[in-house]
Amino acid sequence: MPTGFKNKYAITPNYIPGPSKRRAGLPISKVRFLVAHDTGNPGSTASQNVRYYINSRNEISASAHLFVDDKEIIECVPALTAPPEKAWHVLYGVPKDNELYGVNANDAAIGVEYCYGGTIDADKAYQKYVWVLAKLCFEFELDPEKDIVGHFFLDPKRKTDPVTGLANSRRTYEQLLRDVVAEFNECTGVAVVPPPVNTAAQAGSVIVTVKLNVRKQPNTRADIVQVLSPGTALNFVARVGNGQAINNNPVWYKDTNDNYFWSGGVKQNQ
Ligand SMILES: [Zn+2]
């Protein structure tokens, strides 16, 4: 068991007053897993969602523990900042949580909401979301490989989160699960040796098609050295066949400054 965790971000408590419909004040005796959600409301921020929950606390029994956007992580039902309480984020009637973990999500899982869209910076919000999921795994001694599940997986007839919110940030659910494991290892100090970068000399020229991050290494955990806008022309000197697979595409290019960018964010310059 790791003994420490790197605290990269603050977690701000702003609790829903209870007892109320959204916050009953019932303790969770043992946190067994995490449920990854998104708000389903593009452009709404963490503070806006929490304010709405607080204002409507006596109207409906629906809630979650944490809201994450590009600016902050707010906890509105205690999970990390006080002994964990139950929140109402998955229907009791769905069977999948019981099949997977032997318990209803509302009784034993922490629900984490990803805020996306509008003016929310997707890269920054995603980093915080990944980090807080890893942090929850550490604090509750969960396995980041097995103990996180998406809401859509528990309630496939009604829900698509967090797949929709992540897609809005150019990311997949599978990517999220991998990134949480990597973040967990990094923040607990577990050294993971990356495979050697497999480059082949190949020169070419491309045009950027999305907001493109140029990084020190061919993976999304490496430092960003430059952010390029769509339409920017860019030369490369080598092709990397085994970079981090994004949307199942592991090909990255090495630029003339020995930095890297993902091939899916560019098109060939004719
Ligand atoms: Zn949800």
C-alpha cells in the first residue's frame, strides 16, 4: 500500500446543508468504488452546479460528492474533506453495481462529476478530474484499475456519462481509466518505466486541425511546450509508432525541436 499522495490541487468544501433531500447525512461505512459522471449540462461550472444543488436541496433526491472544472474541485457532499456520506447519483433499481461490487452505488460509492463545454478549458478540467479520481482511490484504498465505473455502464438505458463529457474534451472513457492509473502511480511515487520511444526518421509537413498540444514526450502526461491553433503549418522529422494511443491511434510525430505531437490532430500539408 502506498503511504503518500501528491496533493496537486485543492479540494474546496461547500456542503449542501442537511438533512435535506440532496444530503441526508447518512455515513458510508466503507467506500467500495467510484462512479465517474459528467454534468450533462455543457458550459455549467463546478460552482454553478453546487450552487444549484444547494438552492434546490429540498426539491429532489439527486446529488453527487464532487464537481470538477478547469478552475476548482468542489465537494458538496463529504467524501475527502470529512467522513464520507451517501449521495444519490445512481438509481437504486439498476442491477449492475450489485453485480460488480456487491452493493448499491449510493450506499458505497463516491460520485464525481466532470464539468465540460462552453468556456471550460478541457485540458485543465480533465487533469483535475483524473487527479481527484486517483486521490479518491488512494484515500479509500481502492484499486484504480478495477474500482472506477462510468455511470453509463451502470445505467446504460438512461445514461451516457461521462463518455459524452469526455468526448467533448477529445477524450475517451478508456483513456480516462488509463490516465487515472498513471496518475495514481505518479502521485504515489510508483516508478513506471515507459517503453522506449520507437522513432523512425521520416520528414514531412502537416497542418494542425484542432487545438494541438506539442509535448516533451509522445504522451499526454508529458509537459506541454506549445499550443498550436488549427491552420498552423508544422514540419516533422520522425514518426513515432508507439506513442500513447489516443482514440486508438498511437502515431505521434517528432518536430524539428525534438518535441512531439499526436498525428490525429493534424492532416498532411498538400
Ligand atoms: Zn451520472
